[in-house]
Amino acid sequence: MSAEFRFKIVMLGDGAVGKTAMTTRFTQDYFEADYKRTIGTDFSVKRLVMPESDAHVTLQIWDLAGQPRFEFVRQGFYRGSRGGLLLYDVTRRRTFINADAWKEEAFKNLKDKIPLVVVANKVDLADSRAVSKEEGEKYAKKNGFLYVESSALTGENVEQAYLALCKTMIEDGRSKPTNPAFQG
Ligand code: G3D
Ligand code: MG
């Protein structure tokens, strides 16, 4: 019998970095410039088969609007998540600087360090790039996270980012056999 995993994951990062666009692209393979703004929290579900293994993963992807006013909304958002994508917009340096605060908020709310994949999004806008690949990689490496360069617009590396996270979460689960998300 093949292994089955269920993971809740969170999309982290400043407003307008592409969290909703990336999730939409991954779950529906679809990009729409003026889809509805994320209101509060929302989640989508995607079932996938890991390449080069027979593991099946059901991902519950939680997406948060930029600045929810109430702390308890954010606590519910983080609860039970086993990993996350930490996004920034390569054309806006501030979003890269702020990435670390998102990581800290997640770890603080979860009282645990979950695997994250650093996602440098909007690489299609090469001419406006304000954060280099080297800087992004250095930040990821320092924290022990994987690093991916993506574009939710073209679809480049979108699936790869989620797959890399799944692979890391499965490994993380194996190292923590009491993890309730680990059913394989
Ligand atoms: P958020 O969910 O993190 O707040 P969104 O961000 O997914 O709403 O994206 C914010 C804006 O960036 C949107 O533009 C969206 O179309 C655009 N965007 C997201 N990802 C990419 C990308 O990879 N490349 C480019 N060029 N644009 C991207 P609008 O104009 O709708 O505000
Ligand atoms: Mg959004």
C-alpha cells in the first residue's frame, strides 16, 4: 500500500508578493490578474503524487490576507501547520527584509520550527529585480530552508516549490514519528 500524507501548510509573506496567485496557479493551473482579494483566511486543497515515489499527499493550503486585525485570526491560521512557503517579491526589497518577521511569527505561534521553502517570486520581472539570487540563497541557507525562484505569472517553478516543501515535510515527519500529520 502506498503512503498517505495530509499536511496543512501556510503561505507566508507581505501583501502582494503573490501568495494567492501562486496558490491559484498550483491548485487550478490558472492565473488571473484581478481575482478577488484574499479576505481573512481561506484554504484550498490539492492532492498530488510525489515524483519518484508512490507517496500521495493531500495538501491543505492556507492563505492569509495581508494584515488581519485580530491576533486570534492569525493563531487559527497557524495552528496545526506542518510547513510553509515563505514568499517575497524580487522587485520589492522590503518584502525580502520582512520575510524573516513572517518566519518568526510562524515559529512563535506554532511553538515549533516547521520546514519552510523560501520563494523568490516574480522572477519574470527581471528588469525590475531588486533582490539577487545570491542574497535569497544566502538567507535560505542560513535558516536551513530550501530556495526556489518562481513566477506565478508564467508558472515557472510553482509546482516545484510545493513539491520541495512536501518532500521536506515527509522527511520531517519521519524524524518525528509522533507527528499526527505523519500517516505513512
Ligand atoms: P498576495 O496574495 O501575496 O497579496 P497576490 O499577492 O497573489 O494578490 O499578487 C499581487 C499582485 O502581484 C497581483 O497583481 C498579481 O497578479 C501579481 N503577481 C503575483 N505573482 C506574480 C508573478 O510571478 N509575476 C508578476 N509579474 N506578477 C505577479 P494585481 O495587479 O492584480 O495587484
Ligand atoms: Mg492574497
